[in-house]
Amino acid sequence: MSIEADAEGMAVHCERTREELAVQALTAGRHGELDGCSTEHLDHCTDCATEQSLFAQVTQVLSSLGPHVFDGIPEPGPRRHRMR
Ligand SMILES: [Zn+2]
């Protein structure tokens, strides 16, 4: 019984934790730390721990590129000034 409850709780935590990890990756940690539940979950769940290390790599690559990379990307389509 407790095993089933754990498995169910695990799935909920996985979803939550991965959401947190995605937010962390997208904001490069500016959003704050992972909440306690997610941190604890990562200690027990290898799937999520793997996910975290993948996100960490992505974050590292993005931060090494720097935000100026995105500034240089031209907007799609020709730019037209609309004068009215
Ligand atoms: Zn998990």
C-alpha cells in the first residue's frame, strides 16, 4: 500500500520537479533556488537527476554564448517602417 502511494507521489514529484528544472534552465537560476521538495526528490529519482544534469549543460552552453547572441538574430521578414 505504501509502495503504491510512493509510486504515485513519485510521478507527481517528477512532473513538478521537471517543471522547476525547466524554469531554472530558462531563467539561468535567476528565478531562485529549487524548492525543497524538488531538491529532495532529485536525491531519490535518477530520472530527474539525469534531467537536471542535461538542463545544467544547456544552461552552461547558453550562458557561455551570452545574451548578445540573441540580439544579433534578425527579425523574420523585411522590416518596414509604417508611417501613418
Ligand atoms: Zn522524478
